Amino acid sequence: MASNAIVVLKGRGGTFRLGKSEIEVFRGGLSKRVPLAALTGHQRSGRSVVLTTATETYEVHGGNDASVTAFTEALERAMRRVEHDPAAAVTSTTKPGRPMHWAAKVALGAGVAVLLLVWWAGLQNGLIIAAGFGVLCGLATVALFGLRGVWRWLLRDLWVLRRRGVTVAGEITGYRHSSSDQTKYAKLRFVTATGRSMEVESAAFVFLRRRPGPADITYDPENPKLATGQPAIGHLLAGMFSGVLCLGLLAAAVTGIVLMVLTGLGLYR
């Protein structure tokens, strides 16, 4: 690993960021810069990494073995270049709090609005409004998560290839069938414009197979593993249909919430 690489260990207890000559320790709203020369000891116990100085102990429990191993090995290499210095000082700074995310602001505003509406409508009508609002918000949440999934799994890769894809001559060498055997992913072989040989699986599925052989391959020059070798009409239509369905659910939820608010205020009957 390069000597200037920054290795980060995140988990229960905080975050360690290992640089060339120091470790940044983040816990809560406090950030500390601990010079490697100030460490009096370091050890790994399972997925936990413990650092000690003359006055303090820091511990982070990593999320997986790979991250803990990478951090401890990098720390071992860094410590070989450092001599202990009792005068090395640990500096502390207060980590600025993050501003509230816009989604949290919207949720908070909606919650206040519902409480005011319940108070305005009275107890009996207010409870009905609150229950209906909860159902509609749940429907809207499902629709939003659905839209995110449609974009991530069905449309994003095709959009990337459309925006910056490079097309070269290559070949389809075969297909991998899905578990349902309805969709198929082409196996592609091609050489990029920069001369790099690639063998990848298509980013989009198809319903109909083509006979293996020559094909025009479109790939992402920033990530050549992202490629497609034949028109993915079924993939695109599935993404568009799913997206329209989620948009319809979201529109229904928003319309219901608006009508409920207007009804509660006596502006709609």
C-alpha cells in the first residue's frame, strides 16, 4: 500500500483515520489528532482495535474482518517508521454538527402540520386525519424507495452508457440465465479504445437470445466493466413501467394528503 494512503476504520466506538504521521480519532462531536509517536501501544482483539497513549485509550469495533485487518496492517507498517516521543501532543477539536438534512426538515414540518390539523379538527376527526395521514405517508415512502430502486437497478447504468458510452467491435460469447429463466445477461468480450481486453457480463438483461458472435459493445470508459452488447428493450421497458407505477403511487399519496389537509381545514368537502 502506498505510504500516503489514508486507511479508515469505522464502527462502534467512533472512527480511526490513519494518515502518514497521525491518527484522527472521531467520537461523537469530538475530533482528536493523535501523533503516531504519541502511541504507547496498539492491539487488535477480534474486530476491535485499541490504541493507547500515556493518558488515554481509544477503541473502535470494526464492521468486518477485512476492514480491521487492512487498518491494523497499515498501522503496523506506519509504526515501523516512527519512534516513540513522550513529548508528542494530542490535539482536540470540536467537530461541527451537520446541518439538518432537507428531508428531516420536511418530515419535521409535516409532523407539526399534522399536529396542528388534529388540534384544529378536534379529537375524533383529528384521530381519523392522523391515521389517514400515516397510511398515505407510508405509501409515499414505499413509492420513493421504489423509484430509487428502479433508478439504481434498472435505469442508471443505461443512462450512464447513453451519456458517455464508447462503442467498439466485440462479441457475445454466451448468456447467463436468471433464476426464473425469463431474463438473460449476455457475456461480452471486447477490447477498449485504449487497448484493454475485457470479458464482462452485460449491465442489462434481455428476453431474447442472439446467436453468439460479433456485436457492437458499448462500455463506460470510466468503468469498462459496465457494458452492454445488444438493445435492451425489455430491460428499459421494465424500468420505465416500474418507474411510472411508483410515480403513480406517489402522486396518489400526495393528492390524498393534500385533500385530507383541505378537508380538515374546511376548504374541501
